[in-house]
Amino acid sequence: MNNENLRPFNIVPPEEHRELSRRGGIASGERRRYLADLRLEMIETLAGYDLARETREEYRRAIRRYVREERKKRRQS
């Protein structure tokens, strides 16, 4: 491993830090979507399409519920 090319964020200019953080956020989102799709494909393969559809709907409902609760917490703060 070559550590000579690594620079700590505290010496990187703010504009570059912002750009690197933005790229990291985009890559993180892509990876999360990829893993979510992979997880659903595995469920479909292992448990059958009907169960996967039910699981997907439950998963989406749970996410919506979580987002609503988080928004409510932020408003109350």
C-alpha cells in the first residue's frame, strides 16, 4: 500500500474538500442502491417472487415510517 499519496483533510483546501466529499456522497448513494437491489434480487431468488414483492412493500413502508418519525423529531427540536 502506498501511503505517500494520502493527504489529511485538514490540509486540503476547502473547495477540494467539498468536491471530494460530494464525490464520496454520490459514490455512497450508488453503492447503497446497488446493495439494496442485490438484496432484493437475492430475496426473489431464494424465497420466490411473491414473497419478495411482499418483503419489498414492507421494507418501503418501514422506510416511509422511519422518515416520517425523523422529520417529526426534527420539527420538535
